[in-house]
Amino acid sequence: MSVDKAIIKEEVTNLARFKALNAVVDWGRSHQGSLKSNKERTSMNAGNLLAGDLRIYSAPKALLRHIQWSLNEIFGYPVELDWQPQHLSAGTMATELQWRELKPVASKIASTLKSWHYVRFEVREFSTLAGEGVLYRCTPDLGLHQAVTASTGDVMIHENRLMTALESHKSYETLREAMNLALGTAWDAELECYRRGIGEVSSDKVASI
């Protein structure tokens, strides 16, 4: 009798182990799809990065710390800014920053820098998988301008905006003004000398090495 009890007890134990093992296998099968999709999603996100470029052409020295703190907060980690004197505007500094992120940050950077009014800058952001990008340009006199860019970096005007301009402006002059506004021609003209100014500073540094 005791032998039968021992056999029954062993069979019950083996059955419990078998059920536990099946439960583990079933859990693995049920979660295999989600685990795979998480892997694929991570891989997909890693490939779909957003590349960005910020160029601050002139910023008062009193704002440098505030700009640094704001960019650190936007990115979620400390960024390195190499400030150089901007000889085209006395008492101001210039710097550049490039990044690659999964989340878009250009609009936050543009709205933050615009709030100080005295900062001249432009910031671009585009997908590393090609497609449209965005460009923000800002000057103290003109304010902030936003444009859509092609993969080549050229500013684009979408069909809806073109149709609206054609319907709203009957004369050539007013239509031309609308197109110049859409393209950001005035912003481009004002910032061009600062772009060249930074280029000249870089050339001087290379030549002096």
C-alpha cells in the first residue's frame, strides 16, 4: 500500500512538472510575436533617425548660458557648444551644432531661441531616410520663418500654398511678394553675410594652424 502511495505521489509530481513546463512553452509562443515586433520596431527606429543642424550666427554674451541650459533640456543631455566671437556684430557670439535623434527637436529649438528676440539663427532637420525636411530662420528684425525643404536642401512651396497665392494675388508684383515670403528670401538675404562671416572665421583658423 505504501508503495502504491509513493508511485501515485511521484506521478502527481511529474504531472505538475509537465504542466509547468507546458505553461512556460505556451508563454514563450504567445510572446514570440510581440518580442519580434519590438526588435523590428527598435531596428526600424534606429534607421529612421532625424539629422539636424543648428547655426547661431549672433547671440549676446548675456544669453549664452540660457541658450546652453535650454538646449540641454530639449535634448535631455548636455550638448557641447563651441562659441566663437561674431565680428559682424559687436558683443555677440556664434556657434554650430549637429545631431541625430529619434525625436524631432527643431521646432522646440526655434521657438525657444526666437523668444529671446536678439538671436540670429537657422536650424534644419530632415530624415536620414530621405524625404522632406524643415528649415527655420530667424532674425531680430524679421522674426521667425518656417519652410519645407527637399532632400537636396532646397526650399519647396507646396501646391496648396501656390494655389492659394494664385487665387489671392491678381497682380504680378503682389504674387512675387507672396512667393518671396514663402521662400524666405528676405531672411536668406539678411543671414547670408553672417554665413560668410562664419566661413571666413573658419578659414582664418585653418590658415593659422
